[in-house]
Amino acid sequence: MNKHFRINKYLFILSVLILVVSLSLSSCGGGAVIEEEEPPIVTMHPSFSFSDLVIEPNRVTCGEEVTITVSITNIGENQERYESLLNINGIEEEIKSITLEPGTTGILTYNVARDVSGTYDVEMSGLTGSFTVQPSEAVISEDDTGEEDITETPALTKITTSGHITSDETWSGTVHITGEIFIDEGIKVTILPGTTVLFAAHKDDQQFGASVNLDEWIESVNDPTGSLEYAESHIAIRGTLIASGTPEERITFTSDSPTPDGGDWVHLHVGSGSIIEYCIIEYSKGGVDVMPGTGDSVIISHNIMRHNLWCGITVHSSASTITYNEIYDSGGHQGICVEGEGSAPSIKNNMLRHNKVGVVILPDTFAIVEDNILIDNDNGISIQSSAIIRNNSISSPNGAPEDFTYQGVSIYPASSVHDRYDEIEGITIINASPNVTGNEIFDYPRCIGVIGNSSPVITYNTITGGSGGGILFSANFSGEPKINYNNIYDNGANIGLQPGFKGTIDASNNWWGTTDKLEIEGKIADSRHDTSLGTVIYEPFQEEPIDID
């Protein structure tokens, strides 16, 4: 045996002896110490089982704390540590860990709070649950079916569902209105996003009955919603409302009827400082009705107004801002009505369709109607006062598709439904002198009608596709209109006069779709064809289409 082998042998034996001594000392607690390793951390392991996810309380108000617990059992054979992740609405909230001996159970506890109302989904260790945060305390009772009926009473206030409101209130959840609401002057009701306001259909436990002013038209069609009896049995909210929804969470004002119809409730009669935005307003008689004397303080924007019997919006002696609303099937009378001395609203970027009339501007008012789309209304815009009608698209290839009904009975018939499509008109000017500029008026039987003592300024419009006429003047017309720099072509008659008017009309510098004088004159119904008519001065004329942008 060589010396190198002997040395290696001795070294091996010595190493073994040292190891044995070290282990002996460690087991006796003296000398060298070997540190224990921590139990491994596991996030999902067959050695653990999970049960009893408890969320208490599961319904709280904003800022109130919720306690979430879960039971964890070590079903393995070794001591192990488990790390648990709490997720709320899919977002990591907090991580906690627990070390358990074999066969033992422990509980992990989390405390959370939220300042924003809503429902929060909880997930932990594969178990799921939820809790609800309300902006108010909840009063829970049982209805006749034995189911829970939750009525929310906002913190530090209450919800009034009938009668007078004498202090500020905040509404949320579902609010069931049973009678006329009167919001006292200087008081406001704030309605939170996502709220549904239900009106008792054809009922009013206040039996208020506002005064009713019937006009001949309402009486002639036997409209029952114009009666005092109707007023006493149908609900309105009167006062300052701050109803600001969001695109994702609109506020809804609607009927509680299982078969709702226009006129189930009256309207929102809003006062100074009211804001109605991102709401749905449906099945009422009059949608939003702005009180007189509110100045420019009322904003009505980004709403959907539908299935309302008389109108979507009415402005009384106010300069309200009306923008980005969609108003349809809401105008047995009109989609938007401007009335009352001093009214001067701004009506911009709205969509109005399927109404008897899109916009009505009554005497002694002023309105700016700009950048709106009006389509398939029986009449687009009716003007009886000063106004600026600018950059709108006005067309009606089909007319309003259905009659306007109350409790299933037709009250205001749609013209095209009853074979009277040829009666409808894009813009009607009655004893008024508006500025009509930059509009596209097309696909109407009559694009523009001018009646009575009217001197409109009609410039930079495109007027085409009027099967019955582009611009037509009534038999009783008088005035000095100016019709210049328009594209007027492809109408039954580009301009048509009726017997009775013997004067001249300035219609120079328009594009008539042609430069052939005989063709131009062939489309103008004036003294050139009937000596009893007045004369349209069409020269000079444009030799190419006019850019109206």
C-alpha cells in the first residue's frame, strides 16, 4: 500500500469522525448549533384546506369597516406556512401568512373599508363572496312576498316620496315616488348616478292638480292629459334637481307600470340651478319642464328622452343650455319647445327623431338652434319668432313612424302613418324673421315653408330633394325675405309662390343645379308662369355649387 493511499484513508476516517461528533453535540444541545429552516411558504398546496369565508357585515355605508375571515386547516403531515392573498374586484388588496402544525386550523382576518358606493367582489384562497357599500343607511323590511325590500335613507338626510321637501336631500338606489313632490325655494335634491326614480302611474296621493291651460288644438283632439282630472292624478317633481349621472351609470326617471306609456306621470318641473345630465327620462307627459325666471342656470345635457307624450323639453322664459340630448318618440307636440317672453335657450348638438315636430320656437322668444340632427320628424323646426338656425341637418325620408298614444289610444296621429306624408315640412317660418344659414335641408316633401308676415334671411344652405318644393311661400305671405348663396336644386319647384303676393323676392346668387336659364325658370313658380303671382329675382346666379362649410 503506497503512502498516498494511506494518507487519503486517514483523511476520510477523520472527516467521518468529525461529522459524527458534530451531530452528537447538536442532538445534545451543546457546542455547535444547526439553525432550523422556516416552514416553506405555499400559496396553494394540497396540504391545506379552506372553508368558512365570512364577510361581516356584508352591507355597510361609505367608510364603514368590513371584516373578512377565512378558516385554513393544515391537512398535511408537517408544519407548514401558508400565504393568503385577498383580492377585491380582482385587485390585490393584502397578503397575510399563517403557520400551522399538522391537523390544526387557523383563521386569517382582514379589515377593509371603501369610500365609494357599489358592490365589491371578494376572492380568497379560491373562496368567493361580496359586500355592498351604500351612500346611506339601509332600512330593510319584508314586503308582502316575504322578500327583502331595501329602502335607502341617505346619511344625515331622508328621502321624501310625496309632498314637501324642506331641507336638502340625496337620493340613491331605487326611489318610488307616490305623490307630487314640492322642493322648497333654496332647497335642492341631489340624485346620485345609477339611481332609478319610479313614478306611480296614474296616481298622486297629493292630488295636487296644477292649473291647466287648454289650447284649441288640445281640445280638438280630445287629449285627456290636458284636463284637471289628469293633473290631480299624475305626479310631477317641482324644484331644484341636481341629477348628474355618468355615461356608465345613468339616472332613470320612469313609470312603475308593467305596461308603461307616454303620460304615466307629468314631468320634472325644474328650478334655478338644476342640472339634468346623463339621465333617461321616459313615459312622462312632458319630460323636463324649465320654470320661468331661471336665467341661464339650468343645464340639460347628454340625456335620453323617449316615449313622452307631449314633449321632451320645454323652456319657459329661460336661457337654458340644451346640448347633446337624444330625443325620440317624445313629441306629440314637439321634441323641444321654447316659449314665454324672454326665453333664449342654446340648443346645440342634439339628435331629434320620430317626433311630431323637432323644435318649436314660439312668439316673443329667441333661440340658437345649432349643429343638431333632426331626422324623420313630421316637421323639423317651426319658427314663430327671432332665431338663429345654423349648421343643422334636417331630413325626413319617412316621417314619424307611429302615432303618439295615451293608454293605448292614438291622441296625436303621425302624418305619414295616415297617408299624409306630403304635408310635412323641414322648416316652417310663421310671422317671423329668423336667420337660417349653413343647414342641409333635404328629403322632405317641402323643405322650407314661409307663412304670413315673414322676412327670413336664408343663406349658405343646401336645399334639395323636396318633392313638393324647396322654398314655398303661402298665399297670405308678405315680407322681404333674402335668399342668397344657397344650393337649391332637384326640388319639385325650387321656389314656389302662391296667389296673393305680388311683390318681388330676392333670390340672387344661388346655385340652381344648372346654368341653363330656361331650366332655372322652369323650376321657379312665379309671374313667369302665372301673372297673378309675384316675381323671383334669380339673377345673377352661381355657376357651380357653393361650399356651405
